[in-house]
Amino acid sequence: MKLHKKLGKYKPIEVPYKVWTCFGENSQVIHISGDQACFGEDYKNLEELREAIEWYADQLGGKVKWS
């Protein structure tokens, strides 16, 4: 069951490790180093960052289209 269906049931959803390591607790600035970026936790390449964003979008009942 995804987030948009669980809202209101008051049960936490476990975020996969590969997703939360993209954002972490300090996601206020995007840091860039070479061909990787950091949203607040670990540095990831473009594909890994997109997968993390897609996971969150999926939890909200949506999809991401990259151009």
C-alpha cells in the first residue's frame, strides 16, 4: 500500500535505504561534486537520485517523466 492510501492510518512507512540516503535530515542545499550530487546525505549519481525521487512520487500515487 502506498503513502497516498495510508495517510490517516497513522502507521509509519519504512523508506528504503537507497532512498533515504539521498535526502537525509539536512536536505536544504544541493551539493555538487564532479558527476554526483548530494541532497543532504550521501552523494549519488543522476540515476540513483532519479530512482529516489521516483520512489517518493510512486508513494504519492504519481509518476515522474524525465526529459
